[in-house]
Amino acid sequence: MYRFYVSSYAKGKEKGLYVCTLDETKNELHLNKHIPTEDFPSYVIKKDDFLYVSLKDARVGEGGGVASYHIEEDDLKQLSFYNSHGRSYTHLCLSPDQKYLFTANYHVGATAAFPLKDHKIGDKLSVVHHHGSGIDLLKRQTSPHAHYVGITPDHKYLYSVDLGADKIIMYEFINEKLQETSLSQSVIPGSGPRHMIFSHDGKYCYLVNEIANSIMVYQYEDGHFTLIQVIHCVPRHFHGFSSAAAIHMTSSGKHIIVSNRGHDSIVLYRVNQETGKITLLYMVHTGKGPRDFNIIDDRYIVVASQEDDRLELYTFDEEKEEIKPTGNTLDIIQPVCVAL
């Protein structure tokens, strides 16, 4: 039995966090408990027995922020809540020593740092507002939009992916203050970078672009990025609207999976272990708006189809490189993030 956590943008009392399980003996998803929240929970990360949650304002300027929870079997106990009073947070990550929490704020285009003590979030220590814009014709790049934060594998830098500014912004965190470095990397104009992950050996990173519907592969060394590949996420012949969403690597490091909203699919790529480059294998159609997904034990994929108000379960045979729908679903209104 695998336990995982889902955030929901549902309106009213249905929004909140959902504790779910996968019964691998029956290939079935089950809902164990719903924990209501006042604001819309967005991205969620799990570390040991704790959840850290970014929150989108649902109270017209009176909410939004970040929260932490202690996991107690099928229940969650809130430990702390930082109220941003109308500023919605999109993504978050922990420092390697788990003493700090870093956040991305999409709406104001900013990266911030918070202290953690006994897994409780303290007052904001530092915030940096981004600058810049892009060329997107649909006006998604008229201002900065920080969408993702992470720590580089060498633990030297915090990186913030900005969709609006077409940029990977590199920070040092010194004396509890964020300081942008000269290593910040601009990407191809109009790409709209969304999320970025690293290979397990830390030599390569994979940037998924929401607007360009592409993945950029970079060689990484000591804060420097070298672009070595750009590959598409949707078929060349597809002319409808689509926006790439989530990206995850299997624990083996042999494959990468990306989700597409609009084309409504997940895409499987093989990773070349020598060069870091990836090869598109095939696409599997999903429900509408697969905003997020996660890979369980390199054997299952749980997809959050936001526009269809449901989770979908797929089996994954990594050796055979096969993804198959089980037909099993779990109804959750507007699922946003799947955290393991």
C-alpha cells in the first residue's frame, strides 16, 4: 500500500489536501481523508513525516502563503501557517539541512526564504523581486512569473525558474539573505520555462517549457549551464493549444516523463546515461488538463487531470518502456499536485 497526498483547487469546502493510497494488489486508488484548507493548496512537498504546502489566496487579499503539516497516519496536523495577505505562492523547496524553506511567487514574480524550526515556518527572512518579460503573443510574459525553486545538486545555489522573464535565476543564500549571482541563465525567448529537474548524478538538468512545449537539456557544472539539446513535448502535426506542465525522472534515472495540458498526454523519454540527452519514445493520452503527476516505485504513474476532476492510474514497466492505463480513477475536484 502506497500513501500519497493531493492538493485541490476545488471551491468551497471541497478544496484542501487529500490523503490517498494505492493498493497495488488491485491496481486501485483510494481516498482516505480530506483535510479542508481556507486557501487553495498548490504545490506540496513531502519530507520524512512532514508536508510543506504553498497556498494560493482564496480570501480576496486575506490569505495565501505557506504552511507545514505533520503526517499522522491518514491525518495531517497543521504545525504552522505564514499568511501572505493576498500574495499567492506557487512552488517551494527545502534547504539541504532542512533549516530553511524557499518559495516561488508566480503572481508577483519573486523568490523568498523562510526559517524553519521544528518544522514550523517563521517570518520571511529575504525576498527578491524578479525583473524582465518575454515575447509570448498570448501575453503570459508581460511581467516576471517565478514558477519553480530548487537547490542545485552541489548544494551551492538556489535556482528559481521564471516563466515570464525566460530565465533561470541563480541565488546564493548568505547570512540568511538571497543574493542573485552572475550565473543566472536566459533561455530561448518565448520559451516560458516552468519546472527544472536534475539528473541523479547532477551533471545534467532538464527544463520543461510551458509556452514552447519543449524540454531543454543542459550540461551543468559549478553553476554554469551549457545547452546541449532542445526536444519537443507535443507532436509536430499538433496545432491546437497546449502547455507543458510537470516533469519527473524515474528513480533509476533511465527515463523522464512530462505532462501536456491541451494535448492532454504524458510523454515518455529515454535518458542516454552517457550524454544526458533524451529520446522521445511515445505519448499516452490522459484526461483533460494533466497539471501534475507522480511516479510510484517506478511501477505506477498517478496523473492529476485537473479539468476532468480526477486522478488516473497507469502502470509503468520501465524495462519494457510501457505505460498502460488501468482504467482506475479517483474523483477529486481540480487536483493540482501529487506528492509522495
